[in-house]
Amino acid sequence: MFNYIPHPKKFFAGLDNPGMPSFESGALSSRIEDFFRVNGIALRVDGVEHGPVVTKYIVSFMNDTDHIGKVENLRRDLGVRLGVGASKVFIGETKWNNTVSLAIEIPNTKRIAVPATSVIPVVPGNAAKNGLRVCLGVDTSGNPYSIDVATAPHILVAGQSGSGKTVFLNSLICGLLDNYDANECVVSIVDPKGTEFNDFSGHPNVVLGTEGSVETECRVGKSDDAVPMLNALVEEMNYRMGLFSRYGVSNLRQYANSCAEYGHIPYRVVIVDEFYDLLMNYPDAEKPMSILAAKARSTGIHLVLATQRPSVDVIRGALKANLSTRIALKVSSRTDSQVIIDQPGAESLCGRGDMLYVGPDGDVPLRLHGCMVTPEQIKAFVKA
């Protein structure tokens, strides 16, 4: 198991930020104010928040005639003027002193890796009763950010090669396996490449295919295993739905709270990496995948679909509509960002785990920085 280090409310609170640009934050604040004043916008930097990847400057307008649209139009020019790149400056909303303020996010010249052992929170209690909480990483201010996978209920993860997608999936899997035992959560992994997740083979929570037995020696599934596994999960979904109907409950949490004496049922999280390659080589996988995305949430079966080709040919129709939680890592174009989160932004990310998260209830992306989990940590974790 991971040896967790208690984390403060803010991971970087009270620390000098070694990733800040070479000039001091006060000097940079003045440069930002001067830049906009020269361009006819009077604004003031009210505060600075340091994070592992970016430094956030909270600003306010001094004239009622100025607005966010004017600032956004100068975003690329500001990036060039500060020497961080035309596409690397973010303009958006943030919470500051209990109000919504405007924030300008500037990339740090040296980023800080976010170790999973420092930010993944231990989640006590029964998963079926309390949900499946797992840490995605930290926000731009260094606060650990976690979600309930059970309410996601299905997750789309997309980003170009080198964006940190595989490392993010590794940290997600480690968080689930470490927080919950095999009686609470079982993770199934489809690895079309056959090389990315082999380190998890043999973990008692990681199973392949048939439901009903948690084997102590099992392997991560390859593409050939995907269609039988997905079909078996559809059968399991139908079984659970029949069981819930028999006992007059509508979801797994209600069943756990009132009917657990009739038999324990774990959550199932199905992680499919490179599902574009899977669908191209095994088109029969699309039907059970779409059925699970549409109907399985109440039965405690949840999908995490990942791809490095976020195009309309891959993410389309009813399948996309049911992937209500979206995570966009670095992509090559505004069009790809639009496909993933229905708005631009991911094309300006810094890569290596820098991401935009859109939850099922939100339309404003939240910028997060993923945890770093090394292969050595995974191997030690599986053997523990």
C-alpha cells in the first residue's frame, strides 16, 4: 500500500515556489498591469496563488467599461510579452475571497511533480454506501481534488501522445485499488497495446471477464479479451437490475443500505485504454460499451474510456452523450478540445498531466494537474 503523507489544505501553502518565472511575482504583477494599461485596460492584481505548474494572478477591473472579452483578446500578446508563449496563458474565472474573480494563469518556468503519495486522500468507510472517491490531482492552487466515480458516472479521458494520459490512468487505478478492497471495488482493464498496465497484473482487485470470483492471480486484459468481458458485464448489469427490482431498490447504494444481507455486490470500474483502436479492430465492442454507458450507472458499473484520437469519428453519438464526465489533457488543436469538452482550451495546456476537468453538473472546465506515479511505485504497490 502507499505510505500516505498527511497533506495540508493547500499542498504548496507556505512554500517558496521554485517553479515561478525568473522575475519575482510582484514584478510580474506590475508587468501584467503595465501591459494592459498600455492597451487601454485598467486592471489591478489583487492576489497571487502559486501552484505546481502555473501561477495564478487574480485581477479586477478599475473601470466599469472594461470586461473579460477585452482581456481575452490580448491573451496571446500577453504570453509573447511575458516570454511564456502565445498559447500558454489562460484567462478564466476563479474563487477569491468568497467571490468570483478574473484570473490570469501564467506557466511556471520549472514545474513541480505532484507525488501521488502526498495528495491522494484515504477515503474511509464502505464504498457501496459512500461512493468511490478518488483523487485526480491538485488544482492550480495546490489543493487536492477528488471526485466520486459512482456519480461521474462514466468518464472520457483524451489527450495526444505525451500528454500524460497513461500516467493519469495509473494514478486513478492506484487510488481505487488502494482505497478499496476487492469486496468493495473490482477494476477491469483493457490494454490494447498490451504493455501499458502489465504492472497491475496479479493484484486481487484487478480481474478479467466473468463476474462472481475475485481471483488472486489474474491478468490485465488485452484486446482479444475485451468483447467477452464487455458482454459479461452487460449480463452482470442485467442480473443486478433484476436483483434491485426484486428488492424494491433503484441503485447499488440503496441496495447496500437496506438489502446487503441478501448478498454483497462490489462496484465495477472498467478502464479501456485506446478505445479507438479497440473499436477499429473489434467493432463488436461498441454495442456492449454503449449499453453499459447508457444503463449501467445505477448498478455500480462504471466506464473510463481513454483515447489519444479525440475526433468525431471516435467520440460520437449516444456513447459521448453518456460520458458526462470529461477530462481533456493536452491536444493539438481547438477542434480536438471542442470534441472532448465542447469548448476550446485543451490545446493551450502544458502537457505532462495538465488537464481540464468538466464534471457531470458543470460546464466551466476546472484546471487540474495529475499525480505522478512511477512504475516502481506501481510494482511495489501490487506486491504489498
